Amino acid sequence: MEELKKWLFRTKDGDFVTFQRPNLAIILAAAGYGVSYLSGGDLANAFEFVGRAALIFWALMELIQGVNNSRKLLGVLGLLLAVISV
């Protein structure tokens, strides 16, 4: 169990990172999906597009530049969510 925790949360520098403040891309994704949910018609479609694009961008950035393996796994899950929900 200890090895799994190290693999998931240890950075390249040896630090343990379990939480990071949200970055702009994930905030934009949440806002886009939120406005899409609360509105209708073309406006909802436009904001859903913005939310999905921001989610894909965030997920790719986490997958490529995530500080540890748990962040990279979140990137994979974000990409799956964006693709499955099409």
C-alpha cells in the first residue's frame, strides 16, 4: 500500500502532492458545463462546446505535464469523460 501511495503522489523531486488549486482550464470547463446545463438551445450548445474543449485541454495538460501519476490518471479520466459524453 505504501508503494502505491508513493507511485501515485510522489513528484519527480520527491515531494508528495495530494492537492493543487484548480487551474484556469478546469474552471473554464466547469463554468462552460454549468452554463450549458442552466441554459437551452444554441447557447447551451455553445457553452457545452467551450466546456468540452476546456476539459480536453486540461486533461491533455495533466496527462503530459502532471506533477505526479495521480494527476496523470486524472488527465486520462478527463479525456475519457470528454470522449464518452459526446
